Amino acid sequence: MFNPKEVKDQIIHWIIDYFKDNGSPETKAVIGISGGKDSAIVAALCKEALGQDRILGVLMPQGEQPDIDIAYELCGTLNIPYVELNIKAPVQALYDEMLKTGVELNNVAIFNTPARIRMATLYAVSGIVGGRVANTCNLSEDWVGYATKFGDSAGDFGPLSDLTVTEVKAVGRELSLASRFIDKTPIDGLCGKTDEDNLGFTYTVLDKYIRENICEDEEVKERIDRLHEMNLHKVNPMPAFKLNQ
């Protein structure tokens, strides 16, 4: 039985231990604050583990972000410092350079490039402040590949990587975060659709299948299995040739 209080405490101690082993007493957790539940809960966990002075939130809108007020509110509620770096210009500059070569952009490039620019930005900030970049993905997203390889799937430490969406929300409530930070409908910020619209099933259905191996809809089950198999390359270590001498 999942116990959110116990898991919250375990994650906090795990973060403390990680930073003891991977930094100095001043090393900061650098967190991309999107306005969604995962970054909110990671920020709250890191604040509990490290204190507000060792957290740096990074807001990275691409032009105008309709829900950025939630990101501002979260940083204010947690009283953590943050910087805002708009990625619209660098993303567009890269697109423009590609178009000059005659390369035709497609949805794969358009949807994944901003996520990779954001991760490059987080690591640039982390290098400046001597920090460690938080990965904010959860098990449900990783299970079906709903993350960009070398984009939001990257990071130095992942507090939520073994928790389903249902479990992440339960931990968020244990942290006393307001519902608007936990239950906000997740959207990709690119095509205007929700995560669940893009996936073709709900996180509730997915989480039940992950934890209980139960899915009443055979078509959905097959889709989940197919997505899981197709996207294992995003979470598995990179295959590397070994010299045989």
C-alpha cells in the first residue's frame, strides 16, 4: 500500500544524501519551473531537503506562456529565488539556420527542439551557479516515452522517477501544496492538447496498468505496451560498443 507521507520523507532524505555525495554545502538544486505539478512537487521536496536558499527555479517560456502565472505563484508560495529566460529567440534562430540549408522542419523537430533548448539552458545556469539539475519526469511519463530524449528526460537527479502520476499527486498533497499546483491539467505547451489527449488514455488507466497490470480496454493495453516498447531507448543507457582485445 502506497504511503505518501513515508514516501515523501524517503525522497527528502534521498535528496539530502544525493547532495552530500554530489556537491558542497552550497550546491543548489536547479529546477525548471513549468507551472505543472511535477516541477512544483520537485521544488517543494528540494526546499524541504535543502532549504530555500539552495533552490534556483528557472522559468523558460517560449514567447508567451498562458499559464506562466502558475509558475510565478509557485515560486512566491515556496519563497524560492528564480530567473526567467525566454527561449523563443534561440529556438527560432536554430529553426532559421536549418531552413537556410533547405532542411524542412517537421513536428519531430518542432516539438522536441524547445525541450532540448530548455535542458541546455538549465545546464548553462547550473554551470554558472555550481548546481545540479533536477529531472522532473515521473514513472508514468517515462513508461510510455512522454518525454524528450536529452530534453526533459535529462537531469542529474530524479526525485519522481519511480512514482506514477497518481503517487506524485499524493506526495504533493502531503507537502500541503494547493490543488492548483497539483491538479492542473497537464498540457504539452506546443500543440494545445492535453497529455492525455496526445496519449489516447488517462493517467489513471496507465497507473493502474503499471502498478496492478490491469487494463480493461484491450486496445488501450496494446497501445500502452507498444509505446512502452518503442520508447525504452529513452530511459535505457545508451548502447556503447565495447572493444574486444
